Amino acid sequence: MFTMSELRIQHLASVRIVVVKLGTQLLNDREGRLDAGFVGTVAGQVAALRAKGVRVTIVSSGAIGAGLRELNLAKRPTDLAKLQAVAAVGQRRLMDVWAAAFAPHQMPVAQILLTREDVDDRTRFLNVRNTIHAAHDFGAVPVINENDTISTDELVKISFGDNDILAALVTHALRADLLVLLSVVDGVLDADGKAVRLVESVGRARELVRAEKSALGRGGMNSKVEAARMVTESGEALVIADGRMENVIPRILGGEELGTLFVPAGRKRTGRSRWIGSARPDGRIFVDEGASRALTEKNRSLLPAGIVRVEGAFGHGDVVEIVSPAGVCVARGLSNYSAADVERVRGKKTAEVRALLGDGAYDEVVHRDNLVVCV
């Protein structure tokens, strides 16, 4: 058995690519303004890590909050167009602060604004990765935010989720070693309000969050735990920590027992599998218990015989979610058939499918090589 310190060193000491996410509440001072002094301390930490060969990509919230201050608005507009305009004003201010923070270190910043569609499309997903790596090659620090000025999803809270999920998806794209979510509390708290230092099961973390009374609120920590699930399933570590602790990022990488460490799964997923697990499904395929067990316990492909129902309007090659009789995700994968054709072949044996579709028939609706099991 490893000690806590040994586990920290094992998972964090060799980190060379890290994504760091900072939320709006952390970035603002007590008056609700962007705290340029604090941002400057973060830039200093990033510069120190860069000098040691560690590449840090920043995911920064704060555009809407900054826009409200710039426009002297007391509260968020309810009209979508106005809210997007606020984000546009605030994004410029946010980048000004980041650029000024890195200027003393002679490190330029690269603004990268993403929408959910940039992740859902495989080609754009790969381009995001290439752009971020190229920015690092130039010596710049990528600062990423959702493109609130055009993305309606995030503004109505059905997309990335306070940038925690965005940070996890960026971690997937880069195949980063570590994701650090910096917040205003020192990790996941137990029922007594004490920080949990190590989480080896995301399910256990969800139980803690349900009872939590932290300043983040349940929704905020829930999105962080979901990000932890995504990252650890792919074989990388995640830490949630108090961003206001002195020199917190280098200390985390140094193995200090700060925040909550989510231990990665033993097997790393390929980049392609990460994308399949990250992209929003275009439809859902409901299967019987036998098919569910074959996928999760026997590493089998999804055959037509085990399908009971189809939902959505997906096409050949689209990402689909496979759902068990209990209504939970069994797996995600790339469909060999359109939704209409899956409807035609569902419940049929292989010989019947070939007789029905002829040369256009696939034996598998989703082949196991194009499938990622939901843990």
C-alpha cells in the first residue's frame, strides 16, 4: 500500500503538461472586480513551471463578471443578446488582465475561445489540440474560455458547465497529465466540512458532494466531480484545490497534500477514445440486459439482436450513446448505421440483417474498436 505522500509523488511529480482552470469567484476580489494582483501571482507560478519544462494551459472564467463591471451593470441581463454583449466586453477586459500579468515574464498570451461544437466535431477537436501545442511552441500561454458571445448553450447552463467540463475536454484534447481545478475551497469536503485529500472512486465523491455545504454550492462542485470522472477514466489525475493558497500550483506538482487528488484509472485511453467519450451523442440506442453485459463485461461489439429501441436522427459514423434497460449509459461509440437503418435491423440476427441489407450490411452496429464503456 502506498502512503498519501507516495501516491501524490507517483501521480504528480512527473507532470509535464497541465491544464489549470480558474473560476469567476476565485478571479474576483471582494467587490466583484477582476483581481489583477491575484492573476499576477498565478502568472508567476506558471512562469516558474515553464522554466522547469512544464507546459501550463489556462482555462479562465470571468468574462461575464468583468463585462458587468465594465458596463456598470448591477446584475446579469436576462435577454440573451445583451448577455452575449456583456460577455464580449468582459472577454476583452479579461484578456487585458491576463496579458498584463504575464508581461513581466516576457510571456505572450494566446486567447482561444471555444464552443461545444469545437469538441463535438473530430476535425475541430484535433485542430484545438494542434493550435494549443503550437501556441506553447511559440512560448505563449494559452488562455481558454468558452465563446460566450456566440454560444447559447453555456449562457443557459446546458453546455460545458462553469468551464469545469470545458477544462476536462481540453485535458482530453492535449492528453495532459493533470487537470487542476482552482476554487475558493480546499477540495471536496466531507460531512464535517473537512477536506478529503484522496479520492479513488468518483462514486464516493458524489456521495460527499450531496452532503456538502461548501461556498461553491452543490452545482459548482457537482460539475467538478463530473470533470474528475471524465479525466480519471482516461487515465489522468485531477486535483481540486484552494486557488488562493500561496504558490499552490507548483506545490501541488511537488507532491504536497493540498486539495483533493482524484486518482487516475490504471489504463490510459487513446486520443480517439477520449474524443468518443467527450463528444455529445447524436442519438441513443437502447439495449437489452444481455447486450449491456456483453459490452461492459466481455468487451464485445454491439450487435443488432440486442437493440430494443432507437432515439435521435444520427447518421453513419456519428457518436451514439448506448443505454441499458435501467436507463443508464453503458457505452458511447461510432455507429455503423444511420438511425433509420438501426430501426430496420434492431432485434434481428446477423443472417437476417444480411438478407435485409445485402452488401451494405455490417455485422456490428457499433464495433468494439469504436466503443468506449461508460464507467
